[in-house]
Amino acid sequence: MNVANLQLEGLLMAIASINHVLVRKGVLSAEEIDIALRKAEASETAEERSGGMSSSSRDAVIFPIRLLQLANQCQPEADIPSFSALARMVGQIKEPYNDQM
């Protein structure tokens, strides 16, 4: 596996863990984090951003956002699932794009 991929995996899990702590300490609510992640996803899937991208490129851009959304859905007192479990869930909920290329 590419080292950069492993670094991104670690970074995503670190962000998920930080988000988890912020919710547990009451700094942010899970809903506030979810809204922020939804806004990020919306900006990345906007036509001007993703218009020329292939489906696989759009999936790659959206993957980390969706992984963090799933991690955010965990109860604050529960452990965050592993990266591989979260990645599997992202793949299971992925919606197809309507490519017009």
C-alpha cells in the first residue's frame, strides 16, 4: 500500500477521534459536526467543482468526508470503529452518480 494512503488513514482516524472528544466534552454537538461535514460534501459535489470529474475521482474526494460522518454517528461513550470497518460502511452507502461523460 502507498505510504501516503496510510498517512491519510491515520489522519482521518485522528480527526474522527478529535471530533469524538469534542462531542464527549460538550464543545460541539454531533449535529454541529454533521452539519459542517454535510456542507463540506455539498461544496465538493457542486457542479463547478466536480463537473469534469469522473465518478471514481468524485468518490475519492467524498470518501474522507463520508468516513468522518459515519464516525461522527457513533455514540460519544462508544469506541469509534476501525478504519477498515468505516471504509466498508462508506462503500455500502455510496450512491451512484449520474455521469454524463
